[in-house]
Amino acid sequence: MKWMNIPETNRVKVTKDFKKFILNLKSDTSWGEFEKKSGMSKYKLQEYIYGKQRCKPTVKTFKEIVQHFLISPEIIQNMIVWNKDLENLSRDEFGLIDSVVELKGRKHIDMTKLCKYMKIAGQKKSFFFPMKLKTLNTDFVEFRYSSRNSQFNPNPIRMKKYVPFDGELFQVFGLIHAEGSKYEKNLAFVFTNSSPNTIKFILDYFREVWCINEGWKCDVTAWNYDSKENKLRVFWAEKLGIPENNIKIRKGKSHRLSKTASKFGVCQLKLFNKTFNSIVMKLLEEIKKFAENNDNYTGDYLTGLFSGDGAIATHNGNFRYIGLAFNQKSEELDHYHKVLDRCGIVFDKDTIRKNGRRCIIFKNWRTYYKILLITNGKLFLDKTKNDLFVNGVLENQYFKPLLRLNKLKSNKITAKSYSKVFNVTTRSSLDCLARLVKLNLLSIKQEKPRVFTITDDGYNLIKFVEKIGR
């Protein structure tokens, strides 16, 4: 267990179960015999057991108990009220990869494994309580937290035991990282966005996949002068399937109102359940680690990130470049750097941080090419926004030569034939062909250095462009 690796001098508050546990080990022997058998001081053990609350056992004591009595660390761990120094020490016992199981040919996350060692902050922030789970049937499970004295009992949550481990999961949690709750200690799960379709996408996912249907509420802030409270309430109630009395509407500050702002306002989707928020935040952290260290589902994760924090700059309605915003006070920039670096997309994070920027700007056409391939042509969930990006990339003057490969499939590719087909000079043909070779879309024949052939990557690009309908 991970808590076994911390300094042995750390002192930990224990529960009443620790007293029973020691007395059971002692059984019929005297304290003197028990001291010899355990190798621990009988006076210290008596202090821990007989009511001296100021005396707290050290981690060294726990290690000695485990070693001398051949006891599983999990048994000791469940007797600890975790303080702030030990908050996160056991949470990674089951990571995301360890929790993935295969059911009916599809991968799923076993939520009982993922959440087995989770802790939650109590009313006193220095203490953390373990999560308990109750299997209702083969498909559903109930999670709850509770303190020993029952003074801190957040509402339980019932949900699916197995959650599909697929692209939609990574899209949803990419969006949550961009626009959702950031802290496990929050009392409610919150997701904020101005797009009704995006809000509905998140809500439908948790309703249909996790089977969490009740308790959803939303607060809508209207920033448009012409927005009417009654119409907004009716619109969001019909769009999300939430009762009107669970929807609050308020006007933004008068000096910030605008006629060009979204007429639907900005919606905060909420579920007031601390247990649910803790589970979502746990899974979010695991998915972030997975995206930093694995190539699978990276494209779906980027789709979620850009759909939340991504932006497209235009001029006179024409595409210019894309950007990805981040919080300067958090570690988002480092996280984005790790994820994009795995995709072969490199940027200077130190310069961005030094200049105080709040957005990563992408202007290079090679970067666009990689993003298109990684995301399978779907960088944004919003179709209008995504079409603007895809069309802008394909019309880029440096990207157009890549699209000409389709016309070269049945031809012998030379600089002369290229210039003839596309009506360009021989020098321009050589520049374009050199660019295609550098991208590994064309290769040079060894026996005929002036003749080029389309590589496997080239044929994949042709199929990809045909797939996105361009």
C-alpha cells in the first residue's frame, strides 16, 4: 500500500476499531507476553487503547503490527482517520488501467475498483473518511461516505457499476476539465457552458451511460438585453428535460449586458451530491494521467478540451488560427504540453508562461495536419465551428498540395508531370514534391531518383480527405 512509504514518524488518529483490533490480537495473553510477541511497547499500546486521545500511534507502529502479525495493510488502513498529510496516499491503489475490464467484447471501467480506496474531506478539513460501496445488483452500485460518529454523511449516489471505456468518455471528461468542476471538495458537480447542445451532451451522457437521472438543476445567467426570463426558463426546461422549478434565471450585471451575447445565456448544470462530484473528480484525474502517458483516445480527449476551452480566430469570416485557453494559476499548461507532445505537437510553454499569455496559439499548417489526423477531422463537437476549422485548414496555401495526391494516384509522379497536371512551374513542382516527401506522403524511388511514389501515409491521407467529404 502506498501509505506504507511515508515517514515513520507521522502520527495518525485511529478509530474505535483499532482498540478492538489490538484486544483481539492480544486475546488471552497478558500485556507482558503480548509485548514480547509483538515487539512493541505495551505502555504505548495501552495509551492508544485506553482513552488518552492526545496519544496517536505513528506509522512505524502500524508497520510493526503488519510485519509481526502478518496482517494485510488494508485492514490497518481502514482503521485510520486520514489527516491532511495522508489525504492522497492510498488513492492510486487501483488506477484507471487497473480498473478496466472487458465485458461482451467491449472495455468498461469497474467503478467499484476505481473508487475502492477513495477518501473524502469531512467538516473538519484535516480529516478524510473512506468511501463505502453497496452492490445493488449485477449492474448497479451505491457509493456513500460516512464518518464513524455519523456526523458527516453526504448523500449517496446510485449509478452503473460498469462505465464504457471509449471515445465518448474521453470527450466528456475533456469537456469537464475545460468547463466543469475542478475541486473534489466542492459540494456539487458543476458544468458551465453557453452552448445548449454542449450542456445537453454532458447531461445525456450521465443520464444514459451512468444512469443518474434525478437531482439535476441549472442556473442560467442572461447577458443579452433582449433575453426574457420566462422564455429562457421554458427553453432550457424543454432542451434539458429538467422541471422549470429546478431552473433559476438571473440577469447579468447591467454594464456587461450586450445585444450580441448569446440569447440563450450561460448555463450552469449542477448536481448537488458531494459523493458524485468526488467520483467524477477522481476519474478526471485518472483520465488526465492516462492522456499524458498513452496514445489511445488522445483525439477524443482533445475534442473535449477544444470544445470547452478552444477558440477560432477569424477575419471577415475567414479562418485565421486556433487557440486553447488555460488557467494561469493552475497546472493546465503543463498538462496540455504533455498531451500535445505525445501527438508530436510541440510549443514553448516557458515562453508562454514568461509572457503572461492565457492561450496557446496554433498557426502552423503542419500542426493543423496532425490535429486533423489525431481527431479524425472532429476537433470541435459543434458542427459549425468544426466545419470552419476543417475548411480553413484545407484551404491553407501550404496544405493544398497535400490534397492533390488524389489526382496523382494513377499517374507516374515526376516534377514534369506534376507541373503539367496542376499548371505550375517546374520549380514550384519540386518545392511541393519536396514538402510531400518531408511529410512521408511521397517517397523517392531508389532506381529512379526523379520518380516519386505515394507511401502508405499518403494513401491514408487520401482516404481521410475522402472520409471527411472534402
